Amino acid sequence: MKFTTPVVIGLEIHIELDTESKMFCGCPRSGDDTPNSRTCPICLGHPGSKPVLNKKAVEYGIKLALATKSKIAKELIFSRKSYFYPDMAKNYQISQYEVPLAEKGKITLPNKKIVNLTRIHLEEDPASLVHPAGMQSSSYVLVDYNRSGDPLAEVVTEPDMTSPEEARDFMRQLITILEYLEIFDINNCIIKADANISIKESGYIRSEIKNITGFKDIEKALNYEIQRQRKEVAEGKTLKMQTRSWDASTGTTHLLRTKETEADYGYIIDPDLVKIDLDKSWIDKIQATMPELAEAKLEKFTKEHGLSEEMAKILSKDKKLALMFEEVAVAVNPDLAAKWIRRELPRVLNYSKKTLEDTGIEAIHLIDLLKLIESKTITEKIGQKIIERLVEKTFDVKAYVEKEGLAAVSDKGIIEKFCKEAIKENPKAVDDIKAGNEKSINFLVGQVMRKSKGKAVPDEVQKILKDLIK
Amino acid sequence: MNAKEIIKQAKELDKEYLFFNKIVEDPKVYGEGTLSGTAISVKDCVVVKGVESRAGSKILENYIPLFDATVIEKIKAEGGMIIGKTAQDAFGFGSFATNVGIGMKVPLNPFDKERSCGGSSGGSAGITQKATFNHISIAESTGGSIVCPASFCGVVGICPTYGRVSRYGLMDYANSLDKIGAMAKTIEEIALIMRIIAGHDPRDSTSLDKPVPNYSESIKKPIKGMKIGMIKEAFGEGLDKEVKDNVKQAIKRLESQGAKVEEVSLPLTSKYALECYYLIAMAEASTNLAKYCGMRYGAEEKVEGSFNEYFSKVRSQYFNAESKRRIIIGTFARMAGYRDAYYLKAMKVRTKIIEEYKKVFKKFDALICPTMPVIAPKFTEIEKLTPMQNYMMDILTVGPNLAGLPHITIPSGTKDKMPIGTMLIGDHLAEDKLMQIGAKLKAN
């Protein structure tokens, strides 16, 4: 391939799929974290044990292939990738080689750039190694087989990215897709990237950085590596192909080994697993369950609902909020809906450390609430208070407003009375306003709002105050 | 005989003939059924819960499996009593049960202790011949490891269709070739045990989901009008003359009962099966043996140096010469640059060989030939064989094994008091026909 850009980046991303059980045995994929508690003769590689494929993992892989418009293989074939390592139960990994699950997909970045996917394949995770005294200074390692046999989807990109920012955006887009497909849970699944990076100055001699977790670290690791490579070249050194590790705690990469030749994994087709037809009817069935993805939602939000590009981007990134928005926006003004779903809802959720599912809040609650605001039956202030209570426990919003007498005060006499009191109690603020300090009026509005327990309409209060002070 | 007496006899025989790698001191009976009162010996490579299982290799010293192979579960449920693990070439790598693990015993032929039992399921064949108690042995074949020793020891041995019997719990030699089968003195016992161990197992993805016939009924059926193909190439060069004459007599016996026997040629199989078999078997074996590295079970050493140094030390010390030879050849055959020429080419040839057999089975109910080209050789003769001559011993048995076809050996006579076996090969899942014909084959 002929490169021209200052920086060339390609990624290999390992995604742990959010299945109940492991890839080739019945052990739970997540749960008890006591070392080696979620194991059996199969994921421990005991002699005589045999793998049996978890179809759910295949289904998840197919979903990812469909979402990235990849070409899906006709048959699912697993191979043995042989190499010796202490984290390998069998000293071979069941993976895919000649024929991956899918090829030639693509993911579009926010800047509309297309990153091509070479392949998507399925494989089992090795065990995890625990270095009791840190990676560099431990004299021994412990092996925990809880992770051994977890289902992974590996996504390999073409070297299409030209900056660390693009790599970061790619990871973000990928995670959004995974979350929309509900095949990955960021809270209990691991996503790791190996990044290949080279620069023009060296003639594109690439290094591979292993095991980068999280999209923020991708950007940091790649930025560090660009600086390191440029420095080496500037010092007159000749770069060699090498594999490096990323140390997130120090923000640096370290040499693991220089690559003289490509490793030879001696692949053979795994004779314990039969070939599985990926027939059209199965794929069609999965296709029918595919949700509308973020990209489509973004377009819909701007074109159909008239949201700003920025608002639409933020809403479409989070599947749950996006779905909530779609339901609410048919009943109330889309801008109002967007504002509340994008800002107020996440605010109170964050504050109470809850997720949307924890609360039981549904579209109907927000529709009722926003309709009351839209019709000025309640003030936004009261709206905020109601949503705070909804997060604790849901209830019928309309009935609640009536029962608690929360409707906005529309009796001008009462508001005027509160305004007069506020003016009397705060002579300094009144002087400031008269001296031309317009901002002090907000202070007085706040006082009136407090007196009305939030039920006064701020715009009206301000108007009355101005009239009275004039 | 009660359990105590059975174990006493097994131990006495073992002392004299070295048939066992492990004898169960206090054997238990778990269920009740058609195997009640039958002692079952098990080739070392089939795991039995709680009983040291080594696949004949020192590298699995002290490995006590945590689970039963599916066949063992089925046997236990039917009342079979597991009495021990039988001697074999380590991991099944051999034709004479002489490639045993370092420091382990070579079983001796029941008819002449200077001769081999055959391999790799040598111990199974020997004890099957010598036991006077009700006994069936569970054996395993990758390239001929059931019928070869059964023939040399004068017992009936069946290797079923690939996938007919679950491999769950079988320590793998070459997964696409391994089959669990059985040995017994009579074909009636073979019919009985096959009915129990055959059938689908969701724990083995390659297991076939096909109904299991009542083989005990099959063996009673007449063979009049059945068509049997006599494999032309198997009666050619390299075949012992007395073995040839004996098998021809056996064929006559079948003809006298109304079977129609015709000569048939398998040119492709005869020419390429052996090479093709060894390439695939060794390539798969070299990956299967990777897990034995002294880390999780079996033999271990003082942990020193890097993991690479440690694994190499354990593997160098505990694998025997033949295991190392097959790991090295197998690894070579699947290396980049050689894969296409060896491993992948062999896979393609295998498909062609299967096609050749399938074509023949359109016309014939079974094929017939000698099981082994010679009678059991003396240990002194075996020592002189080169590895290549050793592999040549499997010339007649690798074909059906490579194609996953069921085959059975029936004792059909003797030469110098040593047994001769005649082999019948059937189409996929045609075990019933093999037993039907086999029942008529035995010398009177």
C-alpha cells in the first residue's frame, strides 16, 4: 500500500461479547470474580474435554457484521492458532483464520470519513495473568482461568486512520454500534485495541502497541508513540518493526520485542468443531431483529425532528436516550424534549447515581411532564423538582401536580404581593438595579420564586418587578 | 466371579503379560442393566473419573480425571464394572504397543510372550483374550489401533463410524480420525456393547445424531444375497502367504452362505491413504499434545527459568521418542510455507479417498481383506523396523480409518498358533451389516 499522510494508523480491536456463558462451554461469562471459580474441564483444557459452540456468540458476531455492512462468510470455520503461553489452557487458541466470519465492512467517523474493516472474526479469550508485584518486577505470575474461553469478536481495520483523534473517534463509533446492538456492555465487558502506527519520516516502519484499553488511552498512546518515533528519526536512528506495550499509569510505551518475521501459528482447522452453515434464512432472521443504529437516528433527528446537528449527535450516541426522545418528541415540541432528555434527565440520574432502567421512568412520564411545561401549567422549576422525585419513584405526573397544588400561580395579585415584599426586604438590590446593574434583577426574581415555592412564572415575575421598581 | 476374584485374576494376568497401566483396587458398580456382571477394561486414553488416566504417557503421570468420558457414563449406567486402564502406545502412536511412555510396560502377546499384542490398543486386546470372567474392553482407533491388536490377539474388534460413539472424554490423538470402539471374545458381546456406547452426545460436536439399531438382532440375519467386495490391492505384494490363504478361506465360508464376493479395486486409497493419514494425524496430534507442558496437571518439574524453558524441559523429559517425532513432523506439516503442500493437500486427498469408497459402497454391502498383512511380529523383529516400515504396517487399516468407515476384525484362523484376523469394512453407519456378516465369518 502506498501511504502519503504524515501518520498511518490501523487497529485490531478485541471485543468481549455480552453473552451469558463462555464461547465453548457452559461456564458463566461474568459473575463470581474469585480466581478460577468460573471454570470447568473445557475452559481449563483438561484432556478429553471438547468444545461446543455457543450460538449466541455467533449471532452477536453476525449482528456486528450486519451493522458494519460487512460481507458474511457462507460457513463458520474455526481454526487452532498454536503458540505456547502460560495463559493458554490448551496452548492453542480456537480462533478463525482462512475464512473469517465477515470481511470488507466499514464504519463512518463523525467527520464523514470511512474506515474500512478488513475482517471480523470470532475467537476465545485466553486466561488472565496476574503479576502480583507489577508487570516488570514480579518473579512469578498467577493464572486466573475465569476469563479463559470468553467470547471475543476481533475487528481488524485497514490502515485508514491518519491521526490519534481519528483512532479515538473510531473506537467511540464502534462502541456506540456495539451498545446499540446490545452485544456489549461497557460496564462488564472488556474492549482492547492493538494499534499499528507509523510515520512518514521513517518510511512508514510500523510499531504495534498492544492491549490499549479505552478510547481515551488510544489517543494518548498513539500521540506518545508519534512523538517517540519522530524523536528516534530526528536522532538519526533507523526504526525497526517492533511490538510495544502500553503502560496507562505512566502514559508511555515499552519495547516488548522486535519483529524479525511474522509469527508462525501453524493454523489447522479445529477438528473438534464442525463447520456451520451461515445460511441466508438465519442471517435474515438476525437482520430482522437489528435495531436502527445511531447513524440513522442522527439523520432522522436533524431532518425529521429539526434538532441541531450537535444536539442530534449527543442524543443519538446513547441508545436509551435516543429511543426515549423518539417517543417523547411525537407528543411535545422536539426541542423541548431534546433539552430535557439530553440535560435534565442525565443530570438527575447522575446525581442519584442511577441508570434509566433503575428508575422505571418511561416516555409517558416525560410526555406528561413536558406537556404541563409546554402549556405553562407548571414552571420549569417545578418540572425539575418533579423529575427529581420521579427518579426516586415513578408516579402519575398529572395527578401529582393536581394533588400537590403545583400548578403555576397565575393570580397576578399574589405574585405582585410577593414582588413587593421582595423589594421591601432587599433595598440594596433595588438600588443596584436603579444604578443600572440589570443582573441584580435575577436575585430578586429568585427571592420571589422562593416565596412562591417555585410556582411563579419567572418571566412574569421579572416583568412585574421591573414595572414596580421603575 | 465376584469383583474381588476378577481383580485378583486381572492382577495375575497383568503380572505375567503387563496388560494394564492401572488396575482399580476396589471396583464399584453404579447402575444396573445389560452390562451387570460384566467387567470392563478401558484403554488408558479414555478418561475415567477418579482413576489415573495417562493415555500411556509419563507426561500424564498422576493425572486423575475430574469427569467420566461419555462412554464410561453409559457403561456405568448399564451396570458395567470398570476394572482398569489398559496399556497402549503413548497417545496411540504406534502399531505394536511398544512405544509406551517412559518407564511404562509393553504388553506381551497372550499366545507368545516374545511377540507383540499389536497396537496401539495392545493391553485391551491381550486382556480380552486372556480374561476368563465376563469382559469387554473399550478401545480406540485413529489409524487401525483397534483391529490391529484384536487381530494379533485373536479377538473380535470393532471400530465404528467416525462420530458414531461420542469422543467426549477421549484424550485426543487426531480429533478428525479418533474413534472409540470395543473388543470382546464374541461378536454377540460386540453387538451388546455397541448398542450401549453408540449414539448422539451434545458434548461432542462431531457426534452423529442417528438412531442406533439393535445389533443383537442384526447378527442373527442371514447374509444370502449380500454383496461383498474383495479389495484387490490388499491381496498383493507384502502379504504373508498363509494370511492370504486363510482370509480366502474365510471368504469361501461367506460364499457358502450365499454372499456374493467380487474383486474390487481401490487404487487411490491404496496409493495415497498411508501418507495422507500420517500427515493429517500428525498435524492434529502436534496441536493436541501442546497442552501437556507441566503446568496444570500431570508431570511437573521444579519451576525455573522462563515459561518457554520450563515447558521445553518438561516436554523433553516426559514425552517418549515417538511422541516427539510426531510433534516435530506434525508441526512442520502445518508451518507457513508447507501447509499448502502437506496439511491442506492431505485434507483434499482425504476427500478424494472418501469419494472412492462411497462409489464402491453403491455396489457392495461390505469390503473384505486381511486385517494385518502378517501375524504378530516378535519384539526382536520390531526393533529392526525403521519408522517408515513401522508406519507401513497400517497399510490395510488406514483407509477405512481415514474415511471414517466402520470396520471389524474377526479371528479367522492361525499360523504357527498365532491368530489371523479378517477385516470387514462397511459404509458409514453400516455397523449392523458388518456384525451380520462378521457373525458368519468365524472359523468353525
